[in-house]
Amino acid sequence: MKYVILFLITVNSLFSADLILTGTVISNNQKMIPARYMGYIKKINFEVGDMVQREDVLFEMESAEFDILESQADLGLEQAKLMLEVYQKSFNGLKKEKRDLERDKGLYSKEKFGFEMSDLKQSTENATAALESAQVLVKQASEKTKQFATISGYLKVKAPNNGILVDKRIQVGDMVAPGMLTMIVVDMEHLEIEAEVAESDLKYVRRNKVVDITIPSLGYKASGYIKAIVPSANPMAHTFKIRIHFEKKNDMIFPGMYAKIHMDLTDEIATKIQ
């Protein structure tokens, strides 16, 4: 009986094993907030650690020079519209004159009527050309005001999603350039665990495999699954990154926390032995 028990224990040990990995909690939705317009920081509405909601204005930029350019663009559009209105009235007046002239044709001699029609035709052609030019000017001025409306959105930088502001690299009065990193916002609801697997253990890892995870500092335990295996090895350590998806059921879980992943390899080892 003792030998049978020892045999069963030996077989069980052969076919059961755990792969234990260490990892870090990360956010699957971290946003780098760049400046999109050159200028000076006028106002900052949030500090590091503050919760932000989507569309919250994170900071505002000085707009004095921009306001002048925008006013000039608005003025140009108004002038173009007034010019278009004047030429439109002139064109409509010429059309009316032509109708009146054709209606009263009998009151004129043939020579006089021909002279009046020729003169009216020339005036109408000139008015048509001017009207078309004014329409082009209005279109160009409208496009310019739209461009300034778009740029005005760059002066008030908004949060792209809900999250926590984890990094702020600007102060009021700082000058920023397009593309310069200003803030980092991290989504706290979509968290994952990133770990590294040795090249020799990669054969046991597959996507969607269920794993157990623990966060020792909180005593938190949960199940998750392997969401992704990054097909790019670390050439120095010969390891591969994997991403573990898990449900966040504790509000105290934050990016950067230490985590452990327990992966049951019983099925994989049994398959290889067979």
C-alpha cells in the first residue's frame, strides 16, 4: 500500500507544475497629451493625482496674438460678404434692366435698341465676373475662419478620456511647441498585468490561457487570461512580454504595482510526455 501511494505521488508530481512569473500592473489606456500650438501656458486646471473626465480642459494657452489673427480673418470674411452682396445687387439690377429693355423694345429705334443691348451685355459680363470673384473671396475667407476655429481648439487642451493625471511637465508661463509632451493621463479602469517569460518557457504559454494572479501588497487574488504574447524578444535577457487581462475589483489597484502570475502547466506537460 505504501508503494502504491508513493507511485501515485510520483506520477502526480510529474504531471503537475506551476510556472510563476512576476509582473507589473499597467494601464491599457495611457494617453500622452502633446501641445498642438506654439505659445505660452496661460492656465492649468489640474494637478498630478487629480481625476479628470473626458472633455475636461486640462490647460489653456495664451491667445493674444491668435485673437488678433482671428479678428482679422473674421473682418476679411465680413468684407468679402459685403462685396458679394454689392455685386449680387448690381447683377440683379442689370437683369432687371434687360427685362425692361426687351419689354419696351418698341419704344426704341432698331439702332438705339441694339446699342443699349450691347452696352447692357458688356455690363452684365463684367458684373458676372465680379460676382464670381466675390464668391471665390467669400469661400477663401470662410475656409480661413474655419482654420482659426480649429486652431482655437488647440488653445484649450482637453482630456481625451477619463483617468488620473499622473505626470505634468508644464507650469504657467512656460512656452511650449507643437508635439511637446505636457501631461500624461492614465485610465484606471482598463488595467492589465505585463510580465516577461523566459524563452525556454515560451512553449508553455498560449493566448487565452487562464491564469491566477495575486497582488501581494493588497492580498488581492483573481483569475485572468493571457491576452497577448508580444513577438519581440529582449535580446539581453532572452525573454518575451505577455499581457494578462483581469477584472479590477479593488479601487486600490494602481499602475506600477507588483504582481505575481501562477500558470498551471499540468495539461501542457502531460501533452508533451504523451
